[in-house]
Amino acid sequence: MKIVLSRKGFDSTAGGGPSPIVAGVPVSLPIPAGKGRPGISYAALGLAGHAARASRGRVSGEDLAHHDPLFTPDGRCALGQCGAAQAHLENCGVGPGDLFLFFGLFCEDGASPHHRIFGWMFVEEVARVGDPAMRRLAALGHPHALAAHGTNDAIWCGPGGRATSAHPELQLSISDSRPSLWRVPGWIERAGLTYHPPGGRWQGGGVLQSASRGQEFVAVAGDDADAHEWAHRMLALMA
């Protein structure tokens, strides 16, 4: 099994600031759709005020959001990917049975921003242009089903959900440090993480200077008991 740490939502470059934690629950703000791209307004998503505050007024309720990953009330998730990031997933052999853990930049009550896990998806299928699943995904309003988003466009689908609390163990960033400095479990340090080759980023004791670029970081969990235990723990904390 492979576990993918998948960067999503607002940050300092996409949107302009961290997503909020509201009443103890992380609320990931989808990035702006971009000129000429399909999307749904932040107001329609009920996120107008949050988007305006996080972006310092640069994103309004009328602006369109790239609603991705898209979580549905029936416990499903759909994640669009294309280009180099999609090729990276394919080259790493990610496919059905593997687990995405979505993380993003968050901030609560004026505290320092940090990275945290806010959602998950088990891969069940990968839909492409012409696949029957694309009609269903277009009806749900998934942006990658409504219009192509570049080369090698695909939508990863399967059971998924969002965290119902901002549990401390879901935080990747080391407290009172910069968001990119993480503490990761020992199995990730043993297995390795794409975009993080051995060397200077790994500082020992599970401390990792995470890459500022890249969306999909892949770790091969295989049959490592610690990895599976950790994954089950993350899912339980999000329930």
C-alpha cells in the first residue's frame, strides 16, 4: 500500500493565506478557479466570509472556487489531478487500494499557521475523459469533469471524508516553528517520501523540512505494521 500526503487548499500563494479552524474544525478553503476555468462561487459554498478574511479581501464571495477535492454527503471523494503531478502519481504506481491523506495550511484564532491533515480518500477508481464515471462527476460539478485542466487529466475517486476536529495529532508542523518543519512518524522516515530525498531535509528523530513545492508526496507503506497502525490512527482521529 502507498500513502500519499496530498497538499490542497489555500496557502500563501494559492488564495493568499491559511484556511481557518472554525469551532474546532478545520475548514479547507478550495483555491480560486482561475480565469476562464469552471467553478462554484465561494458564496454558494458558504465560504464567502472565510475566503475574504483568509485572502485579506482579494477573494470575494462572487469569485469562483476550484472545488477539489470534492467530498459528497454519501461518504465519497473525488480528486482531480493533471500534468506533472498526475504523472508523478502514475510513476509511483499509485492506484486502487492506496490512501490519500489531504493536508493544508491552517490557522486558528491568530495563532501561527501550520500544516495539518484535514481529509482522506481510499482510491477505488481513476476516471478519465470518455469514461462513464465522468458524466456522474460532471453532474456533481467537479471542475476536472466540466473542463480539461491540461494534459493527462484524471479524477481519483473512492470513499473519503473530512476531519471533524482539529486534533493535535493531525498536525504535521512542529508547534512554535515554521509550518514547513514537520515531525513525521518513524515509518515515513524509514520508507522515504517522494520530493524528500535522503540528506539535508531529514534532520533525525522524525524531523523533516518539508518541500515547499510539489502537491503529491508518496510513501510506500507496504506491509509495515507501524505504517498501517498510523494510517488507521489518522482515520480514527478524523471520524
